[in-house]
Amino acid sequence: MRVGLIGYGYAGATFHAPLIAAVPGLSFGAFVSSRPAPILERYPEATIHAEAEALLADPAIDLVVIAAPNSMHFPLAAAAMRAGKHVVVDKPFTLDLAEARALIALSQETGRNLTVFHNRRWDSDFATVRKAIADGLVGDPVHLETRFDRFRPQVRDRWRENAGPGAGVWFDLGPHLADHALLLMGLPERVTASLALQREGAQADDWAHVVLEFGGKRAILHASMLVSGGSPRFVVHGTGGSAVKQGMDMQESQLVAGMTPGAEGWGEDPDPLVLHRAGNAPRSIPAERGDQREFYRLVAEAAQGRAANPVPPIQSLAVMAVIEAAQQSAAEGRCVELPLTEAERRAWAESWRDPPEGH
């Protein structure tokens, strides 16, 4: 399959391009970028377009990957599907639920596969926690904490941190946190959120704290740009014990360092899960190996009709429902019901009947 990549900023250069290049059966047909030099340095034979229209008009392109700013996700994905292309959209899916619903309807109308880059489903930390829950090590999980904290005290001049639609830490990291919570706990009933600007000169939220309610169960999603170590990536409390995963998956840091996906040591995580059970000493459980290449392997298989979509659009719609509910909750200072219709809730439940490999 020939892939067209739109956008070669941090996400495109660090994640999408290396992962695509490492998956057999996928090859680059073209790029869209205003900065061709870094692309040609890594992919000297690349075809580079200044505008997306030229890439979308190329009949040799089968799959379009959109790693452009969040405000461009909807128009580019819609144009790509109308041009007959399968589509991968970087998270967040869209700016709001209305756009997400429109893209899902267009995918059904055109018969093109549409998926969202929830690559962190294939992270070592998440895979380890998910397996521990599935294996019954904590009993029935009643409390989940998932955090995505960084220490970046200086505000940078980039679209993710500037004021505007789709900016801020909640739109940047919230989709990962919400996706993990929904995979581990299901659909919440209500959402309560607080968003803040903590750094000097901040123009968009750089701190987010969101609580999801599942009856008496709770999930806490937290992201901050002013945490210099010390916070666990996952904490799960259940009727049979507790599990703590302190360290994060290593794949992003490996990609930043220039490691080729699949090289020796790829996805290995030296930080174990620590299991606490009453009357027993803490037990260390080796972390699962992460491999985000699986996302693109399954995308290619799904586009050719040989596998299920690794991230069905209805699952990404549910994530957007959490994102939008949290924004409303923070703005209005109240608890908000998850804004999904009954039909969407049924479709979300149905999407798990035949999960793709690795889920």
C-alpha cells in the first residue's frame, strides 16, 4: 500500500513516518509539508507536495495519514475519503463531536476505512496494566488513575500551546488518557473536569484533572506540564488488590533518539508493575513489551479486508465525547453526562464483539 503523509511536524516525523517505514507492505507515495529538507534528509527519494490537493489527486496513494494541526483534521480527512483514500487521523479525532459524527457518516458513505492514531494502545505500560486486570490480579477494578505528566516549564511558540481551537494539554494528551480509561473501565456515565493555565505566559490549558464516574467506580485522568518526576503512570485499586505502574513506555524516547522500530531493545520496558495484595509482600511483574508498529500493521490489513479496524471510529467518537464533556464541565463548573446517543452506545459495545488481534 502506498501511503501519503500530510504534515511532518513532531507527530509526523517522530511517530508516523518511522512506524510506517517499519511495516512490511507499506511504502511512502508522497508527503505534504512546507519544510521539505528534513524529509529529504531521511527519505531522499520522497515526493513532496506543498499542498494536500496534489497528494489527494494522486491515484497511486491508497492510504492518507493526517498529522496536520488539529483544526485541519476534519477538512483533510473528509477530502481524502471523497478522493477514495483510506484515512488515518492523528489524535484528537476532530475538534468536536459534530465533526467526528460527520466523518463517520462519510466513511460509511464512501466505503473507506477511517481510523484514529491511538498508538498508545500498544504501549508497554498500558499493555501491562491491561493484562494484570484481565488476569484478575486486582479483582474487580473500582479505581483507576492514569497520568501523563511532563516537565516543560517554558511555554513554546507552537500551535499546540497557542490559543485557539484544539490547543492545550487536554486536547493533546487527554485523548490518550480517555482512550485508556474507556478500554479498561468502559463508558462512563458522567464527567467532571478542571482545566487550568499554570505556567507563566500560558495561552492554552497546561493542567487537566478529569474524573469519570461509572456508578460507584471512578477513573481519574490527569495531565500536567509542571511535574518533574514522581507521579505513577497507572494506579489501579480493586477488590483483590492494587497495581502500580510507575514508569512510562519507552517508545517515544526511543524514536526521538533515532532508534528504528523493531531494532534490538525496541519497546522493552525495564520498569515492572508492582502488585499489592493484603497479607503479601509487594510483587513485581515484568512489563509487557510495547510495539506501536502493530497499529499500522493492522491498518494495512484492515484496508485490504484481512483484519478488523484496529481503532473503529465509534471508539474514537466515544473518546471525543469524553473530551467534549470535560471541556463543558470545566467551563460550567458542573458534572456533565457523557454526550452519546443510545444508538452510539450500542455501536460502541458492538465494536468489541470481534476485537482486532492484540486487543
